[in-house]
Amino acid sequence: MIQQIIFFLALCTAAFFFVRSVRRIWATIKIGKPTGRLDNKTERWKQVVLIALGQKKMFKRPIPAVLHLMVYISFLIVNIELLEILIDGLFGTHHVFQTVLGDFYSPLITFFEFFAVLVIISCAIFLVRRNILKIGRFHKPEMKGWAKLDGNLILIFEIVLMLFLLNMNATDTVLQLKSGISQSFFFSNWFVPLYKNVSIGGLHIANTFYWWVHIIGIFVFANYVPYSKHLHIFLAFPNTYFSNLETKGKMENMPIVTNEVKIMMGMAQPDANPPAMSRFGAKDVTDLNEINILNALTCTECGRCTSNCPANLTGKKLSPRKIMMDVRDRAEEVLQNKKKKGEDYDDGKSLLYDFISEEEIYACTSCNACTEACPINIDPLSIILELRRYTVMEESKGPAEWTGMYSSLETTFNPWKFPSTDRDKWVNDVKS
């Protein structure tokens, strides 16, 4: 009974902290401005099925795709066994499903163990790729400190969890055999020789230890994920649902600017009550929209965006992955400031300049390679464009090459400085 009470308290504690993390994530997303994207539900659900669930875009790189798929499927299947552990913990039963499933129980647990072994193999290979083979995209300047440690921690964590599961089943098998009950799980049988000479009392202690460490490990893992890059386990689904369905390369215009242009050209009437506009573009995360913040929190830091970025490949400072990491870090910082010091608190910092430099945003060629490469449809370009809009439209900044073009557009209505009266002279040459 005491064990059941302890388990219930542990479960409630884990649930409390997990719910608190969910609320924090929701509050972070709400820092951004509201946005729509509730249209075309059929296409959006199709995106979720193919990209988030089916991992369609992952297979542009087959080796990591297969390994990731093995971990992903195994994660879903192995956690089915968690249901039995929860029931056993709450009601003090032992392998409650064994009495229900009978002879089918052993093959089912062996099936779960097979995927546990796949997790161990896949995570071990990922660790080798990261730390021994040193795949280039995992060793960019932004992948230092916590970013590097986080990637390794989660892989080690998953390996340890699966090893505890196999050892838990192995000690239980030996206990059953010593009690005259035949039980055999194929993969955990590899560990059985380690425990054959252990006393029944020692086996009970070992089995209880593995059981508790495994379930507490799962509780800790569930509460660690919201603070790590592996938050995409949960957020990949809403992120792909709300992703941009427009054709790649089509940039989003600012409605207020579009309307002013239409008024100037006589295509629309002035609005008697025009919408309020705090600023053009974005200087801080509060100027971005909720989808931008969701993108940043969902980022897996896999680096495919950066490894496909032509600016980064030519040695420029821009890294789309760093952009997303900076947005996430700044959003979390702003949320903490608002909680501690009030909704209107200003810490004198901003996303632009304090986290992301002008050099980075001006290096972007707007080619959309980063968005196309992302396995879960994250869109760094939309954030870069908003930051760039702010520098140009609010601060009248920009590279020297741009300022000449702006002047020409203002005076001759074209970027080449040709007088507007001369622009159609080529037509006469064609006619002649």
C-alpha cells in the first residue's frame, strides 16, 4: 500500500510539472501576434499526416531518416507498455495484462523489447555521428554549450531507459523461473545470465529497483522534453498544421502597405478607421506572430536548414538554425521578464541587434532553401524578412547597394535610373 501511495504521489508530481510546462509553452507562443491560418483544413491535415506523422521530408537524407523513424516508431510502441506499468503502480498488481492475454503476453512483450533494442542501436549510432564522425551540421558555432549537451543527453537518456526496461524484464523472468513459472522474453533473455546466481531476495530488490528507476525515468523524461530541443515530439503536429501552404518563394505582403499602394493607384478607397500599426516589420519577438514563435519552439536544431543555406555555405554569418534558436531564447526571456516585473516591463534589449545582427539578416538571399529543407516546415525566412523590413522601413537602413536602388525607385520608378519616359523605347526598336 505504501508503494502505491508513493507511486501515486510521483505520478501527480510529474503531471503537475508537465501541465505547468505546457502552460509556459502556451504563454510563450501567445507573446506573438495573433494570426489566422485556419483555412484549407483538408490540406493542413494532409500535411500533418505526411510530414509530421509520416516524416516525408526526412527521407531526403536516408540514413538519419531510417534511424529517426526507428526511434520514433519505437517511442510510440514501447510506451504502450507504460499503460501496464501505470496500472501495476496504482493498484499494486504485477503484470496485470498477463492474466488477460495469457500465452499471447510473452510474444507481445518480446515485440516491445524488439523496439527497445532498436532505440538503443539507433541512439548509439546517433551519438557516434555527433561525437566521433562529427557530422558538420552538428558542429556549427551555435551548437556549443547547452545546445550540444542537450542533443547528447537525450540520446543517453533513451538508451538508459531502454536498458532498465530490459533488465527489469530479465530479473522478473528469473524470479518467475525460480518460482516454477515458465516465462521467456527473447531480448531480455540476453541479460538473464547476469541474474541466475542471485538470491530471490536480491532479485526482488533488483527488479523493484529497475521498475522504479524506469518509471521515474519516464516521468523525468516527460518533464525534460519541454525544456529541450526534443519538444518537437509534441509540437511537430501543430507546427505542420499551421505551416505556410503558399508556394515556396511567395512572400507575404503587409496588408497595410498593400492597401496604401492601392489607394495611391486609385484601386481602393481610404479607410475611415485604418487599423493601428505599432511598427513596420519586427524588432523584437512581440512584433512576430504566434506561428513564428511556435516555429522557434518546435525547432529540432537538426541543422538541415543551415546546411542547405547558400549564404552559410559561402562563409557568411547567417545560420537559419541560429535564427530560430535566438527567437526561442528571446521569447522565453521576455516571458520571464513579464512574469517577474510586469506586462509592460522593458529590459532594453531586443531580438534584433542583441540576438540577431544586421549582418545575418542582410546575408539572406530569400531563396527559401531553409524552409524547403526543414523536416517539419519551420519557416526562418518569414522571421528574417520581418527583421529586415524593420531596418529598412523604420530605420531607413540597408546595404549601400540597396540605397541606390531605393532612390531610383523613388525618382524614376525603376531600379536602373532610366527615366520613366525612356523605359518603353525598346518597343520601337523591336517594331523597326
